[in-house]
Amino acid sequence: MPDIFDCSIVFKERLADSVYAITVSSPDITNAARAGQFVNIKCGEGSLLRRPLSICSIDDDELRFVFEVKGEGTRWLSGRVPGQSIDIFGPLGNGFNIPRGNIVVVGGGIGSPPMLFVAESSEGDVTAVLGFRDSRKIILKTEFESACNQVFFTTDDGSFGTQGTVAQPLQELLESGGFDAVLACGPRPMLSAVADICKQRGVPCQVSLEERMGCGVGACVVCACLTVIDGAEGVSRVCRDGPVFYAEDIRWQLRVEI
């Protein structure tokens, strides 16, 4: 069961422009967490809403999360230093169902960190396809190369790896065959494209949706998305019912208007 913990920061690192990694000590969270779950962090006394951050990796009693500074809350968080404590609620949500066998993990930008946890949790061979805006935005390169059998990078401007999106290398991999599933996290247009490619190739696909969240437990309905599960169309809450869904259950072209 999720709970609120006062967690001590043991390490902080700047990974790229406005992107930081913070490692905290929390045996209660690490013992319960699964790849694909997230934590909700209180970012300062004046911040009413917590910030949801995916779990990037776990090492014994230490948990690492990666975030990009986008507003007042994440700016406050980027100013924390080792020795200070932060208030963390978690672990929350439903994680990935990682099959045995060969899988492809796909990450787009700041959606890449949770896929490292997937790669490190897999019992089979893992191939990663990671997309970034340019070479300066690439993060966790060494960690992915250590956790995966193969890693393919794409950048929008071609400054590193293949120019373009993750779609081309993913399609080429699936055409070669031998993969049991694709697991992905990133911007919604990227996930929709990944879902289409997997559907065409008949490869099961799970996606972790990135949505704005309020409460993190399904009470406020801010993160609602349209789904079709077991033939029934309805509204799912990304924080409680997800953030991981089977790709075929998502109504990609439609959004819930709150």
C-alpha cells in the first residue's frame, strides 16, 4: 500500500540542461515498487499539488527519479541537496507487465527514465530505442547501454544517432522479428505511433501515459483518458488505472475534456 515517507536525499546530479536526477533512501518504497510506477512529491510548503515523477531505478534501499524543471515545483525540487529530506507519497499506479523473453523498450525525452527501470527489471534480452530533441538532451546513455543488449538513439536534428523519431528504428527491429513485446513511455504522439507500428506487426504493446495529475490516487479526475477495455468504452484515470495501459485499450484520437 502507498504511504507518505520522509526521504533523505543521498545524491543529486544534473544530467542535461534543466534535467536532474535525485536519489533518495527509502526502503519502504523500494521494497514495494515495480517498474512503471511513480511517486508523488511535495515540492515546498507553498505548493498545494504534489508533482508525479516516474521511478527511474532502484538500487537496494535507494530510489532514483529524473525530472525536468518546468515550473515552480520542479524548480524548488532542483534546488534540494544531499542531506535534506523530501516528502514522498508512493509507490503509486500500476506498472508494466514485463514478459519473459525479448523485449523492446522505447523512451521519448523525459519519458526515457522509467524505461531504464523496466530494462533493469527484465529477465530476458532488452533492446532500447530512445528519442531526444538533440545530442544535448540525451540522458542516461551509459546506464541504458549497461542494462540493454542493444541501444538505438534518435535525435530530431540528427546530432546523434539516427535523425528522426523512434518510429524508423522500431519498425526495422520489429520487421526483423524475434520480439515478444514493446514497452514505451513518452509524449502521446510518439506512443500513438509506437502503438500503430506494433499493431501492424502483431507485437503486444504496453504504454505509460504522461498526463497532468492532481491527487495521484484517482479522486480529482484531472488525468482522465478514454479507453476501451473488454469491449466497453469508458474513462480511465491515468494515476489509478495506469499509468501503464495496453496500447489497444487507448482511444488515441480522443481526449477527455474536464
